[in-house]
Amino acid sequence: MALTLHFVRHARATDVDGRCIGQTDRELSPAGVAECATLAASCVVRDMRCISSDLRRAQATAAQLSNATIALEPRLREIFFGDWEDRTWAALEENDGARLSAWMQNWTAVRAPNGESFADVVLRMREWLATLPRDGSDLLVVAHAGSIRAAAVALLDVPESRAFSFAVDHVHVSTFTLSTHGATLLKWNSPHF
């Protein structure tokens, strides 16, 4: 038997442009609410089991797409940028340029100050994926670009350095099947289910 995972990136949030937003908790923007409505109109998974990141932008997206009770899972959160959270990238370049440059040169292994590296996110996604039963069911998973990329790296066994080759647009769907024999990618970054 296999488990089918439908990963959806949350819709657009408020006050994020030009900012380092990882686990900073933001509400959906009006544009984000409209994005959810568009995907929900074509959604064939309204009653599917749903797990969401516990950040508000993901929870609100999940609530728009699912009629089921939504389980919250902190391991689905975006990368944690620590001291850089909610600061503008321009301010980071100006005030913390050396550490930002070191992180940008090796973002898979270097942690943001008091935060995580991408490798840390891959590890927590691997741990979460290992808990899922391969029971023939479907699961809607609402998460973030970083955690969805980390899941793809873990499931497809590709190098972490290739994570950004996976486009992850807001309210787009990426579907995998997981069985005892491994994972299969069925679709990536689709605007509909």
C-alpha cells in the first residue's frame, strides 16, 4: 500500500516583501485569500485528512482548502532564520553582511545566527515523513516553500544543494506516493489538484 501526499504551499501573507520571513507568523493577505479561493474551487480533496504547519499563513490556507479537522505539525514550519527573522534583507546586508554572505555561500549547512540551516529542515522533514503510515490514504499537507523543498530532497534522495531547482509557488500542489519501496513524484508545482 502507498500513502499519497499532496503538498500545498500556503497562500501569500501580509508584510513579507523584502523581508526575511521564515517562522515569523503572518496572516494571509487579501491576495492570499483570493489565491485560496481559486484553488479551493477546483479542490477535490475537501474531506481529505489534512496536516498543516502551525504558522497562521499555513493554517488559514488549510482551512480554505479542507473541511476536515486540521492537525497542526510544527515540523512543517519554514526554516527558522533566528536573529534575522522579520528583518529586511537590505538591513541584513548593511548590518550583518559578513554572516549573511557566509550563509549565502553555504546555505545548506550554515545556520542563520541562532537559527537553522537547510540541512536542519531536511532532517526534521525526514523525521516527520518517517512517522507517516503507508496505509493507502491521501493526505493534504499545507506547508512552506522551504519545508516542501526539504521534503522533496528527502523523498527523492537528491543533494540539498539542488533544492532551489524545485519551484514552489504559492497555493500550488506537489504530489508524491510513499510506499515501503520508496517515493514517487506524481506532479510538481501544479496550479490544481
